[in-house]
Amino acid sequence: MLSRIREKLGLVPGSKVEWCKEGDDVVVRPVSKRSSKTIHEALFPVPPQPHSVDEMDEGIAVHLRQKCPRR
């Protein structure tokens, strides 16, 4: 019986689950395999280079001059 439950939930050895009490029932749910850290690492595989405040201010100024030229 437990193997059918594991199969239905897609659980493998090492899977994490959460237990929640809902009324008189206990509900078991698989915990997401992805954390905010793994999502961030997938989106940004190479950490950005640090920039000084002056460099950031200049980058913003350049962007605004290109995006919103004065008329």
C-alpha cells in the first residue's frame, strides 16, 4: 500500500514531504523540489559582477537618456 502512495505522489528515496492537519484528516504533500535558491541559480548561472554606486548611477543615467530623450 505504501509503495502505491509513493508512486502516486512521485516520491523517491530522499524526497521531502509535508504533513498538514485539515480538520480530522492528515494530508501528505510532496515538497517542491526547487527552492528559491535553485531557481535563482538556474536563472543567473553566473553571479553578476559587483558595481559601485557611481557606476550604477551612470548606468541609470545612460538608460534614461536612451529611453527618454529630451524633446
